[in-house]
Amino acid sequence: MTSNAAKGKFGHIGELIEKRIKELEAEIGAKLSDVDDVTELAATDDPRELAFNNELAEVERAEVQRDLGELRLALQARDRLANGQYGSCQSCGKPIAAARLAAQPFALNCIDCQSRLEAEAR
């Protein structure tokens, strides 16, 4: 499938991917700012307040890491869309079902291969 054909076939998903990329970039920026704010608050002599602020900063950092992971998947999906590889299972090469892509636009594998990979990981 050519790049233009893939974009045409998956245009609506491409729009969702672009929208999610923008959302994630904004969320990551805001959370990084929040971490900086919490770090400034951590400069206190009260051990309870310090512990609370440190825990809050850790939660913010964990959320940033999660969002960065999702952003990587979104960027990879956008690249696959651009080069005509979007919608093909990376394991078996067969098409990924439209329903799966609608639910998981960043899916790399068809449901059968994903199930097999998850079972092997257990």
C-alpha cells in the first residue's frame, strides 16, 4: 500500500493520532512545569511536608514517563502511516482489524499475535 493510499484509508485515524500527539505534548509540558513547582515547594524544614512534596513530585514524574511512552507509540504510528506500513501486523504482516485500530490506534500487532506475545511473556 502506498503512503497516500494508507493515509486515505486511515485518514481519520491519522487525525486522531495527530490530535493525541498534540495533547500529549501539552500534558507533558504542563506536568514538567508541575514537577518544577513541586520541587520548589520541597524546600521546607517540615519533614511531613517534605515527604508529601517528594511523593507528589514522584507521581508527576511517573505520569510524565507514562505519557512519554504513549507519545513514542503515537509518533511511531504516525511514521508507519506516512510510510505505508500502518495497519500491518509487525509479527505476521497480516492486516490489523479496523476495530482493533479504532480501539488501539497505536497497535503494532494483530489481536492473534498480540495475544500470543502476551501469553509468552507470562
